[in-house]
Amino acid sequence: MARNDDDKVPSSEEPKDPKTSEYPEITGPEIGDTLDPRPNPEPVVVPVKQGGGAMRGLFWLVATIGLVVALVLGAKTIGLFPDLKNPFAEEQTDRSGPALLKSVQDLSQFVAAEGNFEVIVDVQKDRKYIPDFLLNERILFVAAGSVEVYVDFASIGQGSVKESEDRRSAEITLPAPQLRPVRINNERSYVYSEERGVFNRIGDVFSSDPNRLQEVYRLAETKIGDAAKEADLGKRAEENTRKMLQQFLAALGYTSVTVNFQAS
């Protein structure tokens, strides 16, 4: 039987089929190759920036302190700790020295009347042709003060007191009532408002005048003193002094007491 040339007998020397690209050949180390003792390659060190740690720590510290303070003050407010003192309470320290006695004066004056006054002092200092917001000083001061009216018994001279023979009547001549200096009541006096220009405020930074209000006080004393004179407190003082002497001498047995005042 004839043999077809196409029919070939497979031979052991015939080359094997090449590996396909779909499953590539994986080759490993051969026997006798030197192996790398390191199982993994060296790790890559990536620098990491550390920032904001100090600020975060400071934030949490402040937040913790604020929370503690709020809890303490809240507990104090609701009376949870009534004996707990406020650690942030205002303290006032008085380092003033003791008062020194300078002199002693004997008085023989009878305060017969007193007038209480209140005045608003409005003082302004500015410059012509300069706007007030640049250079200006204006103050509104509410001043409360009092004025006493007294009769000086020490100035009664000889012959000022006349007495009847039966000692039942007396005639007394006294000096005219006088006004004492004005006394400003600091507890009732206060600065209502104050306006100062830009240059005035800048000047206060470099130099301050502790006696700046003295002029305002002097003006208040002058105005209150003038008001006391116009209030005719002298007449009220004469009436009160006359009543006092008549009641006093009546207790001693005098039935008629006449009190006269010298012209002021």
C-alpha cells in the first residue's frame, strides 16, 4: 500500500510547540545561581512633615482651662459650692498711710441752716478754625454740694447781751450769719460725658494730667456758692438762731427774749 508523503511519523527530535503569548513562560533561578539573601527590596523612606502639633496642644490646653473655669463659675453661680471663693475675684489693696493730726481749732459757731445744691458744669476748650474731632476738650460734670450758714458766737462783744433787772427779759445782738465754703459731695458728683479730640487723646498717651478735673471742681464750687447767696439762706439762719435762743432762755426762766442781728 502506497504511503502518503503527508503522513509523517512523529520523531523525538521534532521541536516542541512554542509557548503562546497568552501564557508567557515563567522562568526561575537555575541550579547554581546565587540567590539574593534579602527577601524584599529596601523600603523607600517618605519624609512626613510634622506641623501644627504645638498649636493643637496649645488649643486643647486653653480649651481645658476654659472648661474648668466655666464649670467652677457655673457651680458657684447656682450655689453648688457656696463656700468656694472666686479665684478671679477683684482685690483692692489699700497702702495709704495713717492720717496725721495737723491742728485743733475750737469752734463756737452755731450752724443755723444748710442748703443742698446741684449744678451741671459744661466746660469746653477748643481752637478756632480747627475741627473739634482733631483738637477739642469738653466735659459735662454733674456736681452736688452743700453750703452751711452759721452764726459765730465767739465774736459777740461787750454790751451785746442786755438783761432786765428782774432777769425776766433779755435782748441779744448777734453778728450776721455767714456762709461756709462749699462742700462738694463726691458720692453724688460724677462726669456725665467727656469729649476729646484725636490730638488730645494722643497727648494723653505721653503725658496725663491728674489734676485735670480740679478746674471743673472749682467752677462747680463757684456756681454753688453764688446760688447759695441768691437763695437767701441768711434769713433762714436768723430765724433758726432766734428760735433756738428763745427756747433755751425760756427754759432758764426768761419770759421775753429779743434777738437782733447786725447788718452784713
